[in-house]
Amino acid sequence: MLVNNDGGLAIPPAVDPNFKWDPMKDYAPVAQVGEFTWAVLVNSQLPVTSMKELIAYAREHPGALNYGTPGTGTLPHMATEMFAKQIGARMTHVPYKGAAPALSDLIAGVLSLNIQSIPTVLGQASSDRLRMLAVLSGERVKAFPNVPTMQESGVDGFVMSSWNGVFAPPNLPAPIRDKLTNALAEAMKTPAVQEKFRALSLDPVATDAAAFAKRYYAEVAKWKAFAADSNIRIAQ
């Protein structure tokens, strides 16, 4: 069995021409078990306090905003480039070897902007050196009820959340797949599991294999098209 997310399975084959596995054939989706979203963070010294002001600043200062990510081709990289393209602005990408060092440099003022996952930013969100301008989910996040969504902030249609899913080897017989799916669904209903997930700002969910496969394959296609259109590739 394999537990992974969109950043680990749906995006890499879109940006890495030497990715070893076929995302459409080499994994059998069994169930989605978790959901989490992302937030737009800026250093508090940046003279913006809302997404509207950030967008205006980015348009008025082409290339001046530098944003950190866990690396080229990661979801924060793709999401920020998608955001910049949607608002008609240009920003400078600074790839790191992980989300934590990018967040540290944002707090230090080395960077202007990060898109970080809510689970990653939980411990630093109260820092007076950070401002959380918006969340990328369709609804506000319970842990940060005063932070608006992108839609509420005037960025139409920019909704992005990520999944945690369980996969099996290819050609898994349907009866075994269904047994695993049902077992995972029962596990996700238990209060202890739900409590542990929510403590990390992960929403516990339990989808069947068909629903999860539909979402997974759609995201593989979406990121492949966006990477090609934006010419995003991992350097070889």
C-alpha cells in the first residue's frame, strides 16, 4: 500500500520528463482519507494587508515579489504561478529544499510571499512577522476563521485543496480493492482517528475508489496541461 498526496503523485510526472512511473497505469486508487488546504502568507513588512492590495502591488512592481517554495514543480510553485498568471502579474520564484526553510526565510524577511499548507503553517501562524491574507479552500478554515477565502478576496474561481490518498499496486482485483476501501471508510469514522486528523488541520474523509480515481486522474491531466502551457520543468 502507498499513502501519498497530489504533490507526490499528480504533479511530478507533469514536470519531470524522466519520472519513472505512469500515474495513470502504475497505481490503483483505493480511497481518499484526508483533505487539507493552503494559505497565502506574506512578510508583515510588505505594505499589503489584503489580497486586493497584494494583487495591486504585484502588478505595479513586476518581478519584485519573490516567493519561496519547497522546490521547482511542487504544488506551491505551480499554485503561485497559476495565481500570477490569473492576475496578470510576474513574480520571482525562489526554490528551496522543503517548505520549512522557505517559511523561515519568509519570517526573516528574505522572501515576500509563500503559499504554505495549513498543517505546515499552524505553529508559525501567530508570528507578528507574518500575515495570512487568504486560504485557497472553498470555505474558511476552522483554525483561522477570520482569514477570507480567495473567492471572498476577489480572486474568482481560485480554489485549491489537496488530498491524502491510499493506493495499491496496479491491476488490483476489484473485490480486494472494495474490501480495503470499506475498511478504510470504517477506520475514518472512528473518533480517535478523526481527532488526530483535525489536530493537524486535516479533514478526515472517506471516498470510494471510483470517486477518488476520478479526482486523481483529473488532477494528473490538469497539472500536465498547466506545466506544458507554462513551460515548467525540472532541470535535468
